Amino acid sequence: GTLRLAERTVEDEIVCEQIAGDVRRMVELLPDEQREVVMMRYYSGLSFKEIAEQTGVSINTALGRMRYALINLRKMIKEKNLILS
């Protein structure tokens, strides 16, 4: 009957849902090619090799798009003063 520290509370779930929503909205603001790589990697779980094959680019291009997507997301987080934790 005791609450373990590892269990998530209702408040934790609400915060996680809000963070996920914020991240989804920011991903939607990325340029198309960057958004595509983020969606394929994080939401579909594809490897960079699979992303490269499906998008018809080299692995290095796929990696570069992800790199710039993350840079842009960090910039948006800073500009909006979001706390994602």
C-alpha cells in the first residue's frame, strides 16, 4: 500500500503529456526535410540507414538533417523559455 518512488503520479503524467505536446508542436515548425528525419527516427524508430534508404539520401545527409533539426529545436526551446523536465 505504499507509493514507490519509481511510480508516476497523476501530476507526473500531466507534465509528461504537456512536454510531449510542446515537443510535437515544435517539430511541426521544423523545415520539411528536418521534420521528416525527426519523425522517422523518434516516432517510427528507424535507423539512419533506413531513413537514408527511404528518403533517397546518403546516411550523412540524414545525420546532418537530424543535427540541424536538433539545433533548431534547442533554439526554439530557448526562445520560448520552455522547461522540458
